Amino acid sequence: MRTPAMTTATSPNSPNSGKAPRWPAAAAACAAVVALVAGCGTDTTAGVVPEGWGTLRTSAVTVAHPPAFTPQSAGERSEYNAAAATLAEDGKDIGMITVQLDFTHADSVEEAAIGAEAGIALGSTLGEQRKIEVAGPEGGTEARRIDFEFTEKGSRIKGVIVAGLDSAKKSYAVRVDAAKGRLGDGDLTKIIDSITLT
């Protein structure tokens, strides 16, 4: 699986970056299909890392990953990803979780979500944005969830992005892609529920 990357006309962290990021379809493509079912985070589980799971940590956001996912080193992941983990089967990557920080200028959660949405591959079936809450330093923090589907090399791909503003009021996006049947609905919900702003 090739690492998804949201990019702008200049470096994602440049103060001169544009407001219209793109997430190239080729870079976002999985080697196989994804089936993820929508589910909002809940107050009782927000910020919880399930027992035995790993954690992707960045300067602004952390997210848990199932033990079958393998974190990528800085040298392995895309330069646009602050953290990433992949799920492999028979030597092929069939799932991925990525965290991107400050990928677009945004003054609101809505703008951050629109920026993330703009990076989804052309031709995708895009679900409506939904308000959810993620864990933050002072409790629940508003975010947006975006569900989408697209076909790549004959395979149907489904994915989820959770986007918003971090504690420094900069954009962030957590994206989950996985092959059909390889990531249970419960695990997807746990991943989303585990997202925490630091």
C-alpha cells in the first residue's frame, strides 16, 4: 500500500501554503479493498487505547492501532505523514493508518475537514461530514468524520478521515484505509475513539 499524502503547492508546514491541499489518488491507493463501517466516537471511550494495542504519537495527535499494524519509521513513511502504520498480508500492505499535521491553513474545524475532503481521490463516493468529538487536554474536542469509497484496480476501497484543529489551532487529519474484511467494525471504532489531541 502506498502512503496517502496530503500536499499543498508548497511545503505543508510553510506559512505560504495554499488552502487547497490535494491527496493524490495514486498515493492514496491501497493494494486491496477496504470495508470500514461508520461509527462515531463516544464520550465513554474517547482517548482510550485498547489493551495490547500500539500508539502512533506525534507532537499534536496520538491514535491507537491494532497489534497487527506495524508502525513505519520516519524513513519508511511519506514526508507528509507525521506518523503511519500498515497492515500486511502475504507480503502486501492491505491497510494503513496515517496522521498528518498542519496540512492546510484552516481557521475552523469545518475548513480543516474541507481541506481533508479535497484530498480524497477524484471519482470517490463521498459521505456527508459528521460531527464527532475526540479527546483533548480539556475534554471532548469537536472534529469531523468523513467516510468515502472508491475503486482502485478493480477493488472497492473504503476509508475514513477524522479532521479538525489541534490544541495549537492547526489542522490535523487521521486517515484509516484497509482491505475488505481485514479490519473489523469494532476495531475501526476503537481507532477513531482513541484519537487524542495533546
